[in-house]
Amino acid sequence: MTAPNVPGYLASGTVLRGRYEVVREIGRGGYSVVYLARDRELDSEVALKLLVPPPAAAQVARERMRREVQAVRGLSHANIVAVFDFLEEGPWSFIVMEYVRGPDLQVRVAQQGRLDGDTVVRLGRDVAAALAAAHRRGILHRDVKPQNILLDPEGRARLTDFGSAKLDGQLGVTGSGTLAGTLAYTAPEVLAGRRGDARADVYALGLTLYYALTGDLPERPSQHLPPTPTAAGFRPGSTVPGVPGWLDDVVAHATAAAAEERFPTAAALDEALARPGAAAALLPGGAVGEPCLLCGGPDPLALGLCPACGGSAEVADTLVFLRRARGVSERRAAALRLETALPAIGRAGARAAAGGERPVFRVSRAGTPRLVQELERRELAVHHVPLARAWGALPAKAWLLTGAVVTAGATAGTLVMPMLLWASPIVGTLVLLGARRDARTPLVAPPAREATLPAELERTVVEALVTLPPGTARSLLADVVRASGALFASVARTGDSRELATPLGELVTAACRAALDLADLDENLTRFERQRERFAGASTERLDALARCERTRDALVQRLLEGMTAVTRLRTQQAELAGDRDPTLGELTRELQAEADAQGAAAREIEALLAS
């Protein structure tokens, strides 16, 4: 190798590995410089991405780059810039990549102005197809933006630079809390600290399409900050004239603030761009739904309380009461806290609960511990009793009132009116029964609802949701369940389910298992995050084990998103369901089961890594 005089940069004519001759610099990134080079052996042009990190980050950056090559080299797709090799020579580490003649999208817009609708549609479909191929391999790009979309001479868009992507093992080579990607195009949930999934890349692509159509990003507080997210997404048609209405809708749906309101997968976005007017059939369609009254989490079965907080579609056998404080001021304070936590019960209801006269909830025994924990987190002391023992939950004043009625009647009957001797026990009993009725009637009652899932399947779903902690796994399973419930209800109304119920039920069951496995893997990865410094100098083999875990995790998320997309599509194309059994559900079920099996092996690897 002929070394340059300036550290960190390669001069024209520098030859690496006796094969790659540098021609000129063509671009720069955060920790890299990209050169056009000539491959002397093949007599062809290539791009060299040279790593130039600060010394303190050199080892970490090399590991990151090596994993970029390992992952992306396996992606063979017409819209992904090919990666050939990762090489080191002396102080240099570099990637050999396909050279694409043509500008990136940002340069193209800067030089020639915004693109017309047809061109943007072609570009969007190209990039969405590239992302769909990567996502199915468990690879997230995490830095989709105009600078990373190259336009070749034929006008085809090529996605490049997976260096900031959440690839195999990126978790093992980036600092906890480090934000990979470009701030302006980063999805709101990632900025909030959540682990992104395919929908974060969909958001970034949606913003990129907005930029291509308008020549700029949506209004933002500063050039250094991202656009302020909006629930309805960003509409390029509100900025420039001539954007087709259906394309305006697609971009808006892709850039919705809530991940649950976007296209679930890049493939769904591709299909929406391919078929004007098809977006509605590919969106979750109200997947967020009404949240749990207590924790605010997903309540896919419309129970009022989610299963994790004790909501039950069948057995609600436990009453949850506030502990009655001794002092009046303490009871008033408890009533105020309860009314603040659950405004719907009103002031009178909160006072009745604080006095021990009414239970707050009637829930399933399985969900009681989580419900009690949630209430205690809000400084509400509670106790719970089985429904069969509601007599024991009656407040003391109910017994005292009953006794007073009977005693007064007996006294009056003896001294004044004998009839009261037998009437007073009846009145006392009615008072006691009224108090018992109140003690069995919760202030928060489940809403009337129409069962959507078959009973056995609903039990399986409830058991899974009770077990799952808050996070990605529970949210994704809730989306799949809600979409499936809507499809079951739609089919029931038509009276012609044919063979749909069986494959749909199998898909939901597989989704339950996949969500439980995903939660386990997320827990292990979180444990790793807490011990990150311990693994700073870990061997390549250990980092590779961690890489496989992370990749398996993202692939499992992708399969759940694909399952939700398939169910949503079937629900909105009900006319097609009157035909034969749909093969898509069976295929997705098998893929979910296979990913869950792979998760087991990945979980064992990371557990061994953490235990070593």
C-alpha cells in the first residue's frame, strides 16, 4: 500500500491490498470517507468506504463496519447498493462496494428542483422494496434520507449506507442511548427512546418522499431539530400544488406520529404507492383503539381494563377496594387521588370507594396483582377479596345501620306497635342486601361489547396479555388481536366463514407465542444494556452471539407486523373471503413459528453470554 501523507485520508493513486487504486473522493459521512477506486484485477470501478473514526472509537467502529458487511452482503436486491467485502491493511479499514454513477437524491433536488409525482412514486417504490427485503432479514436501515438514496443513470433509486443501520450486533457496538441516524428523519418513537422497528424506516421514507415532492422538510423549530410530529402526518399537498390526492394521503399515513397509525411494513407502503386508493386497505384501521382505563395501554378486546390490569372477558371473580383510612382528611385525600386517576367515576363514586362502600374494580384473579401494583403506584392503598366473600367486605357502618334498624324496630314493637317486631328484621335485611349489592358492584364496570374472537382463542390471548410487560411485544400482539377480532366479526356478519376461522385462529395463537418470546428476548437484551461496560472488550465470538440475538429479535417483530398487515388486508377485502381458504395466513403462521424457534436458540445464546 502506498500511504498518504495526511492521516485519515487517501491521496489519489493510493493502492490498497495491491488491488484497489484510489481515483478521487466522492463523499463523506460521520466516521467515513468514500472514494471512487479502480479494481485492478477486474478492471472495474468500485466505491471504497474508508473508516476514519477518532482514535477512542476506532475499535468499536471497525466492529460496526464488519457487521455492516456481514449483514448487507447477504442482501441481493436491485435497489440496494451491493457490498462486496470488508478489508483491513495497516491502519486502514474499508468496505468495497458497488459504484453507482449518479447523484444522491439531495443533490438531485438541490440542482434541479423538486420531483414530479410520477417520479416520486417510482423512487418511493424502489426504496420501499429495498427496505422490505432488508426487513425480512431482520435488518433495519435506521438512516433513510435523501443523501442515502442514489439515482443511477437509468433513474432507478438505490439505497446505500447501512452503516448507521440497526444491523446484526449494532446493539453490541454502540453506546446505550446513542442515536443512530439523522435527527431530521428520525421517527418520534425512536427520539423518545423506544427501540425502533420497520415503521421507523417507513416514517423516514415518508419524510424523504415529502422532501422530494416539496424540496424541503416540513416546518420545524430549527434547522438542527426534526419536524414537530403530527397525529395526521405531513401532507406535501398543503405546501405545493399539483400533488395527487392519493399520494398526499400515502405520505401523510407514512409520517403519522404514532407508529401504530402508519403502514405496518415497507411492503405495505410499496403496495400503497403501486395502487392509488389502496392505502385504506393496508392501514391498521384504528389499531390504537380505546386504551385501558387505568394504565393507558392497549385494550384490544375492549374490556375497559386491559387483561394485564385485570380485565377479563369471562371470569371476573375478585373485588378490589380502597383501604378505608381512619381519619376524615385521609379519606378525602384518597378520594381525590382516585378521582384524579379515574375521572369517569365522579366525586360521589370516589367518596363511596374511599369509605369502603363500593369496590373500584371487579377483575380476574390472574390480573389482580398487576392491577394492585398499578393502583399502589398512584399512592392508592387497596385490598382485594374474592367475589364469594363479598359479605366480609361490607363496611362496618352497614352492619351498624342494620343493627340499629332491627333494634329500633324491636323496641318500638314492644312499646308501641307489635307489627314492627317482625317488620324490622325484614327492613334490616333489605338494608344489608342493598349494602351487599353495592359491595359487589364496581365503580368501573366493563363496557357492553360484542365478543369477536372464539372463546378458546380469547382465553389464549388473555393469558398472553396478562403475562406480557408493557412494551413492543404487548403492543404488537394487541394490534394483531384487534385486527383479527375485526375480521372475525366481519366474517360472522356475512354468515360465510368457510375455512377462514382455522388459519386465522392459528395465526393469532402463533402471534401470542411470538410475542411472549419477543418479550423474553427484549428482557435479555435490556439486561445486556445494563451490563454494557462489562462487554466492552468482549471477543468477536461473543459479539456475534449478541448480533444473532438482535437480528432474531427484529425478524420476529417484522413477522408480527406482516401478520397484522395480512389480516388488515383480508378484512378490507371481504369480498375475496367468500372463496377458498387464504394461503397467506398459513404461510405467515409457519414463519412466525419458525422465528419463535429461532428465538429460543438466540435467547439461550444471550443468556449464556450474560452468565459468563
